[in-house]
Amino acid sequence: MITLSSDFGSPYPAAMRGVVLSQDPETRLVDVAHDLPRQDVRAAAFWTRFVLPEFPPAVHLIVVDPGVGTDRAALVVRAGDHALVAPDNGVVLPPARALADASGGGGRDGGADEDEVEVFEYDYDDPASNTFHGRDVFAPAAAAVHDVGVSEIGALDRISPADEYVDLTLPEAEVAGDVARGEVLAVDDFGNTVTSVDGTFLDGASRVRVNGEETPVGSSFASVPVGGRLVTVGSHGYVECDVNRGRGDEVFGLSVGDEVEITRVE
Amino acid sequence: MITLSSDFGSPYPAAMRGVVLSQDPETRLVDVAHDLPRQDVRAAAFWTRFVLPEFPPAVHLIVVDPGVGTDRAALVVRAGDHALVAPDNGVVLPPARALADASGGGGRDGGADEDEVEVFEYDYDDPASNTFHGRDVFAPAAAAVHDVGVSEIGALDRISPADEYVDLTLPEAEVAGDVARGEVLAVDDFGNTVTSVDGTFLDGASRVRVNGEETPVGSSFASVPVGGRLVTVGSHGYVECDVNRGRGDEVFGLSVGDEVEITRVE
Amino acid sequence: MITLSSDFGSPYPAAMRGVVLSQDPETRLVDVAHDLPRQDVRAAAFWTRFVLPEFPPAVHLIVVDPGVGTDRAALVVRAGDHALVAPDNGVVLPPARALADASGGGGRDGGADEDEVEVFEYDYDDPASNTFHGRDVFAPAAAAVHDVGVSEIGALDRISPADEYVDLTLPEAEVAGDVARGEVLAVDDFGNTVTSVDGTFLDGASRVRVNGEETPVGSSFASVPVGGRLVTVGSHGYVECDVNRGRGDEVFGLSVGDEVEITRVE
């Protein structure tokens, strides 16, 4: 099974599907998303870290690649029973650690057994294009990894341990007493606004201030009237700023990267 | 085979795919749509009623769920050789009746053998989130139904007959002589505007008035010049207000839920 | 394996999936794109010619069909080891020739062995609708072709050699000395603006004028600063007018069909 994540829109992902299927027409392909925020490495890390741990052991192709055509490396990462293939720009590390956690226990980025994350460099030939390495580099690499199997990655011809690579860690909010200071990590298609404040910060709280404005804490969207603001613990495990049947980003006036200060009131 | 319908946009549907494949990596998954009109139960009922009867026997997951996180039940419905899994908000009944019709003969909502539609409640544990029951409740339920098979639904541990549930019937227009009074059920991506007036109303007509404005009846888009208005019988079996290579909704000034009066002129 | 390309948006493609799977639930389905530029036959020809040659032998369904409901024929085309199914409006010929080239060697539209492209007409019954032949005509035709296999197309009951059909060739730019005159063939989701000028025109050039404005030639997006203009050879093999991490169409002021004159400066 190979999962596919990219910011390619359409129809470029189909070229990657074709390349993989040309290597082995029996390969199971599962799309994660191809409308990840464009050329936004951190957003791709956030969403793949969220989604990929739901999958059984698989090869995960992640192509968000603002450096396409430069000499940045191609990485293959083993994470527990999973493998990931991605450009060397940091995108792959957060989901890799989450997959290692999911394989071996532990929480979000928390207790990953570092032995369960091995980073390799994949040596690719001069590609057919300098603008579409998803087709010319990463899809063939994913097909090759899928072919040998995750446990045999090290045996691939073109593989060598990566001496150095770009790392990336998604930010976590600072909590001091009743105040958490963080930022907006993501806004989803519903407008739900995911902050970097861990959901446990809301334990037992019934009201907070979000950047100064009082807001009820709800256990579900429907705990406030239609159109009403709330903060809640979302499915990512973080505090979200949401609106029941509305867009939290618009009502709270928040975008990705904005600072958020949340204060427990009662 | 499990089909997936939701209003989740992207990338949330991938989490549901992962959950199902974690139960059984061999499960065939087929997407219906994940951009159904947001939190619009009636629209989801309309589109799934239209699309699902094209499929061979399958488990159909439908998650349009404005009540997520409340105590609304999760339903499993057997409809002929098919099963459906959805929140208890009415969305599942119109496609279930259509699937029962398709299994046993009969028309759209018309002659469904009610014995062929059995509604069960699915008893779920406290879910991991209150915001994403697609991942935490409905995908696991669909996987469980798929695992036992449609004919054995009643044998599932967590299943019991639903004593009561939210029902929903899509409206049909009233016809009195040469006049049909209905409403707009759906506008598709092309702008084709589907009314609740049954297509048979146009039998033998060559011109009608739509909310007062004369419009030719066409057998196809190309029966009028490019940019021209027409009414025709669409693929859903209803009278549509369309424009050849243009957007009917804009030219007719119609949106979902608007009243439509169609009068046969000749 | 059947690939699916259309301009149907959502959820109509799911009806085609259901129709194919009702014929044979084991059929492998792979989406190419369903958001091809609406009712734009040339764009569909461009994108499918680009993507389909990446695939192993398959049946390729292409439904961009402004003439739906008229008496235009349904075509089945054998191209090397592949088959294509599409309305008779020209869309199918460019990808068919590319697939024949890919099967037998040769370049883009260049050296196709014409014996490797056989065009058949598919005789269909009166369809259930005049607005959705993707469901009522083309999906059943693709399922039938898939069922007999590409090499046995001629043996299908409903098939006969097409005496005449609409042909289409994508335009190629004229080159005279240091000047190439062509047009914009496509703008992708990133805003990269693909011209009809063959990439070889840039061999050895470091600067060009695009419609009078000097622009560097880059080997990759990152060869110019973020936000900077460049021309480069894209993954389609054509000269593209791009912006590093920006939209080339907006910065160059170009849309599909616009004339482009590119002059080598040094």
C-alpha cells in the first residue's frame, strides 16, 4: 500500500499514480490529499502527522517541495512498520515520529523511540524534468521501497544513511499557570482553527479568553447555539477555536501562524 | 466494497480510509464525494440517492453530521443487498429506499418494499473526539458491517433494531393540470438546476413558463444555441433548468430551496 | 485497469464508478482528474496526452462532452497496448497518439506509428438520459472494452471501424531563427503557464524576451529569487512562463489561448 500526499492539485497526482502502477500494476494506492496548502512544508507536516497514523503499515509518499529542481536530497525514512518518501525539507520528520509512536506506543511527538526512525538518502539519477520530481524522483522511489518492503529498505541499491537532513518540529504552546501562549497551526476546510495549545489545557475549564475575548469551552460544536463561538478539543488533540455550523477562522479573526493567547477564566 | 460520502473536504476523509484499512487492508474503498454541500442533510440525501443505486452490493458510509458530538445515534441500515452507515439525522433514508427499490424493482422512492429497509442502531463507545465521528464512530462501524457482511448485520454485537429514528423524504412537486409547483432540490457543479418536478411532467411539451418566463423544452443541452436557456429532463429524472454551456442557476436566478412554478404552454 | 478523466466535478464521477463496478466489481479504477477545464476539448486532450503515457496498459475513459445528447458518436480507440473511450469530438486523438508512441517509441505526437492507432465507433442504445452519457454510454462502453481486453476490441458486438471522426492536433509553435511564435496551451493549478513552444528552443539560452519583456531562463524555479519570473522547460516538455513560488499566469498576464512570442536574447 502506498499513500499519496501532495500540494499538486490536479491532474499531476495522476502522473505519480501511473508511474507507480507502471512498476507494479497491483500496488494499492490510497490518496491522503493533493490540496495541502501550497508549498507549505509545515502544513504538510501537520496534516500528514495527523492522518498517517490511522493507516496500517504502508509506504507514504509526501511531495510538498518548494525546492524542486535544486540539489536538495530525496529522503526515505523508516518509521516503525512504515516507510516515508519525501524531499529533504523537514516535512517528513513529524509524521515519521508519529508513525514510530503509533507503532511502538507513546503520544504525539512525545515518546517516540528514536531507534524506530531511520533516515536514508535516496540517490536519484538526473531526472527527466526539473519541475516535477513527484513524477521523476519520488514516485519511482516509493515504488522501489514498496517493492522491497519496509524491513528491507536498507538493502536498496540507491539507499545510504543520511548523515544530515533538515529537521522540523511543530511548535507547542507555552503554558504558564492559567495562560497558554501559542499559535494557529492549521485552519481546516470547515474554518475550524487549530492552535498549538494541547487539549489538556482545557481540562475542567468552562470559560476561557481567546486573545482577550471570553469564549465558552464546549464538549462539541452543538454545545453552543448555531453561529456561536466556542473552544473545544478537536480531533487533532489540540485546542480549536470554532463556531457551531460556522467558520471559526473568520469569527475569531485568525489565520495560520497567528499568535493565540488563551486564558482560563473559570 | 465500502463507498465513502461526506462533506469533509480534505484531508479528513483520508483518516476514515486509514481506519477502515487498519481493520482490513484488503477492503475495497470507492469515493462517492467529499464535497457534498456542507452540513446539508437534505443535499446529501439527494446526491447519495442519485449515485448509490449505480453500485453493486456494498456498504455505504455517509457522514454529513451537523450534530457530531451530541447524543444522536449512529444508524446501520440494511437496504436490499446493501448496507448504509450514517448519523441519525434522516440522511440515510432516501438512499436506503432507493437501494431497496434498485434491489427489488420499483421507482424513485415509489414502490420500495419496506421489508427491504431495516434500521438498526449502532452502539458506540465513548469516542476519541467529539468533533470527528467519521473517524471515531462511523468508519469503524462501516468496517464492522463490511466484516460480517450485509446479510449478517443483525448478528453484530453492537446492533439493535432502532425503535425510532429521524426520517426524511425529499419533497415532490404538486402538479395541477398544466402547472407544477415545486422547489429547487440541487444545483450541480455545472450550474444545472434540478427541481422537484418529475420529468414526466414535460411529456409532449415544447414550451413552458418557469416562474413566468417562457423557456423551450429541449431533449439535450445542444437543442438550444450556446448560452440559451432550456428545461430538460436531467439524469436524476427531474425537470432541470439549464443553459447550454452555461450556468442555469445564474441565468434562471435560482438557488437550492427556491420555489419553482412550471407551466406548460404548448 | 480503467482510468477516469472528466470535467464532471463531483459527485457525477461516482456514478461512472458504480456503473463500471456493477459490470465487474473487481475492476481496478484510477482517477486521472475530474476537474479538467469545463467543456474544453483541447485542454482535456492536452492533459490526458501528458498523463496517460505514464500508465501501464489500461482502458482510459475520457468524458469531456459539450455535445452530450446530440448524435455525435462514441469512439473506442486502440493505441498500442491501450484503449481509450471518449465522445467523437477530437479529444481522444492526441492522447491516443501519445500512447501509441509510448508503446512503440517516438516522441510527443511525432513518430507515432499510425497502424498503432485504430479508431472504432461504439454503437450505443438509446441512453437513459440525454445529459449524462458518462454514466449511460461511456462507462458501460469502457466496462465492455475492459471485459474483452484491448487486443480483442474488434471482436466486440457493438464495434465497427470509424469511417470518419473528428480529429484534433494540439498546435505547435513556429520557430524562425531566434523567435518562436506560439500560444498558451495550459495553465496549471500552480499558475505555471505552458506554451506551445518546444523546450528545445531554449537549448543554451540564458535570457529571452517573452512578448517583449526580458526574462531569465532557469533550470528550476529556485534559479530565480522567490517571486521572480523565469522561463523554463516544464515537465510537459514545453517552454513554461513561471514564477518561483508564485503564479506565472498572473505575473506574465497570460491565459489559455493567448499568443506568446519568445525571442532568444543571449
